[in-house]
Amino acid sequence: MIGLVLAAGAGRRLRPYTDTLPKALVPVGAQDAPEAVSVLDLTLGNFAEIGLTEVAVIVGYRKEAVYARRAEFEEKYGLKLTLIDNDKAEEWNNAYSLWCGRDALKDGVILANGDTVHPVSVEKTLLAARGDGKKIILALDTLKSLADEEMKVVVDPAKGMTKITKLMDPAEATGEYIGVTLIEGDAAEELADALRTTFERDPQLYYEDGYQELVDRGFRIDVAPIGDVDWVEIDNHEDLARGREIACRY
């Protein structure tokens, strides 16, 4: 199993930081500088802590900044990094971005969004949930109060995930998908096909819409509740402030 990070996004709501950096490299550490700890740092650190030795990073917007730091990241975290170019990162949404990593999926991956600050306990929870024929497991926050922006999930105990979308009454949701997934290698082909169907239908769809496509085809997706964990998806400057508060604890 390897790590996989979606780090191709522009993060326009985080300007001026993202004038020169992809969102995954926006500093969340104590120092307000490009070389400070970023979300990508935190994620690579988590992957190293659970024993992964290889990570694929999907890059696009300002990818040169990731290429420039690849050797540094490899030395710092003891990981071998493979960078995968997304040629449509500034035009299309992340269903296509994850599809760009379809070859990496064959190894089995822990997928992490490049804008999610979270502790290593999330990865450990996913690994502990493996087995019993589970092929895809979503990290789910079942405690957070939900609003319109969150990626909401409905779970049927007998069937697994039945619905994933932002466009849902929060009261109907079981919880929020936090942007971290364990994907077994034998799910790679079916997931890649669902992602292709999704972005061909609409290039602006999310990879979570690809998960929904899979479920609609009869594929079971499971979830693993993460418990009482502080985490944040960084979309704007308010989220960034929260991310910096959380990151210093990890």
C-alpha cells in the first residue's frame, strides 16, 4: 500500500498565498513562509508514521513548487515520491485529478486531499477497519454539526455508504467525509472507470461523485468513524487560521 495525495488545486480563496503556491503547500506551521510546514508536510508525516514508504502526489497548479521540494520531502520523511501531472488542474475538478492517479490505485492507497489538516489517528483508524472484503473505506466525522458546504454522507448499516454529496439536507446525513480514504488495489479498475464516467459527464464534478457512481452501480463503499478528532479542510483564510491552530498540536 502507498500514499496518494491530491495536490493539484489552485485554492483561489487563499490568495495571496496561492499566487505562487498550490494549496497543499500553503504554510500552516508557526512561520508564515513558503518553507514552513504545509498540509503536504503533515500528510507525508502521517504516511511515514504508519509505515508507508512510497507516496504518489498528483500535481497541477504551480506544480513547479512541489517539484522543487521533492528531494527535501523525500529526505525529511524517508519516502519515495512520485509526482503525477494533472494537465487540466486549472480547468477541471478533482474527479479527473484522481483519475490521473489510476495507476497508483492498483497498489492500494490511502488517499488524502491536499487541503485536509488531520492527525495520524485518521490513517490508523482506516487501517484498523480493513478486512472482511472491504474495498473502499471513507474516514467519516459523525460528530460534527453540518451545514451546506460539507461533503455529507448517508450510511446504511447493512449496505454501507448510500449517498455522498454537498447537496443534501444536513439533517439527513450520517456524517461528513473528511477527505481521506483507504482504497484497496482490487477496487482500482472499477473506481477508475467510475471516475472516467463522472468527469466525462461533467468535468466540474468531484471524485466523491465518482464514489456515488460506484455505489449506484452496486459497489459497496464502507466508512470508518474517526471519533472526536480535530481536523479542518482548508478552503479560505478562516479555515487556514483554524488549520494553523490544529497543526501545532500534531
